Amino acid sequence: MSQTEDTTARHLKIQQEQDAKDAKKQKEQQDEKPQGVQAGAREQPTDLPAQHQDKPGTEADLQLAPRFMAPDYKGSEKLQGMATLITGGDSGIGRAVAVLFAREGADVAIVYLNSHEDAQETQRCVEKEGTRCLLIAGDVKDSGFCQQAVDQTVNAFGKLDVLVNNAAFQEHAESIVDITDERLQETLQTNIAGYFHMARAAVPHLKQGASIINTGSVVGLKGSAKLLDYSTTKGAIHAFTKSLAQNLVSQGIRVNAVAPGPVWTPLNPADSPAEQVAEFGKQTDMKRAAQPEELSPAYVYLASPVMSGYVTGIVLPVTGSVGAI
């Protein structure tokens, strides 16, 4: 056998060995259900219930209760004595952030639409951490309400140190032609105008060391075929964050955003059909949706001057995937 024939035979042998390994691995993957990746302090759920809710969705009625208490997170007075306001704070990410803000020593005002039972549970959890909690029901589309919410917070706590813009409206659509003017305006006015209204009302009360944190989204970074209007607003939130950060940096006020990937909150069962909800988050590299308690520490980091005093204008991805931006 010539050297050329010998080399060709070796190449074929290597190929056949790899083909056999690939076939075996493919069969194993077909036989095994993909497992969600666990990399945090405690194991998180990987399977979600096939459940659909009427809007706005309630955390109390979710078949799998979202995890928001972060029992392994120990407070260390990072926000001691601060006054904070969180929109959409009755459930989901907002509730988890409220609990950790309180654990770090902050008083918390919660703005929410009308899920009173959820809001009262959030209040109970915040007060259990040892700080005050103010509940304010209303619609962030209304700029007058946003001003009233800020005023109520300042009157109750004497100041305002941190604003978290988190309230959102989401509804999927198969095609752009399905998105009526009414739907478009509901999404735009809630998700971006609501953030603008709250920030405008809050800024006159913010002093050096204060911060604004906006909730963006991974779909604002990479888009989403079925969430056209929602993705548009999340991209706008990211641009708003960077622009407002530039506007306020000379005053020592920081503005940042968190861009979550899929998170188990009432927002998604109140949007998608039940069968799609059961698959929510499976397409991430970690093969599962996050729990709210896996997002909330990022907000503490961005709110705390001792940790992020030199950080402004960033969009922090917490997505369960590599290469979010």
C-alpha cells in the first residue's frame, strides 16, 4: 500500500470512528429528555406547567409558584435607609426585587395595576424583612398617576433613592397585520412611555448616588418574530437607558438596565397558549426558564452605590445563554 493509500485509509478510519460516536450520541439524546442546567445556589425547576391565564395574570394562581425569596441570599445593608419605588412590583421580577431591596435595608413602594392579592403578598414579604412597604395601584400609561406615585413615595419615606421601571404589557402575534393601532399603543404607552413618565417624575427628587434601573429584555437585544411590538419597546428601553444615563451622569445619578431572558412570572402564562408555556425557556443554553430570584440580585448590584458606583448606561443581560449581546 502506498503512502497516499495509507493516509486515505487512516482518514476513513477516523471518519468511521467519529460517525459511530455521533450516531451513539444522537440516539442517547433522542432517548433522554434534555435536562435544565443548574449553576446557582439551589436547584431550580426545569419543567413548567401547561397553563394559560387571563390578563394581567396573577402569581397567586400559577400552578408552579415562582421562586422569589432567594433564601441563600444574605443581606449586608447595601441599600440601608434608602427609599425605593418599583413599578410592576406586585409579582414576578418586581416582587423578587422588592424582597431583596428590603433585605438590604430599603423601604419599598410598589406600583401595580390591579392585582391586589399579589401586591398584598409582596407587601407582607417586604415587611417581614423589616422595612416599610407602600402599595400604590394605578396605570403607568397615565403620566398624572406616575407623578402622584412618586409624590406618595416621597411623602411616605421622605425621599427617593432608587426607581425601578419594571411594569410591562406583552401579547404575542403571528403577523404584524394582527397588531392593531389599539394594541400597538397599549404596548408602547405601557412599556416605554410608562418608563419615561416615571423617570420624569422621579428625577427632581433624585440626588447624587441615586439610580434608575429599567427592565429591558433579551428580545430587545436580538428581536422576536412573535413579539414585534414588545421587542420594539424593549429595544427602546435600552436606548432610553443609555440616553438618560448620559443626561444625568453629571449629577451623580446612574441609569442602567437589566435584560432578562425567559423568567417564570405571570407575564408569560398570560400571553402564550398553555402548550407553549410548558416549553418556555427550553431554547436557552441552560434549557430552562429562570426563576425571579435568579434576576433580583442583578438589581441590587445596580442599585447599590457601594457595588456599582462607577457603572452607568449599561444593559446587563441575565439570559441563561451565551452571547446575549
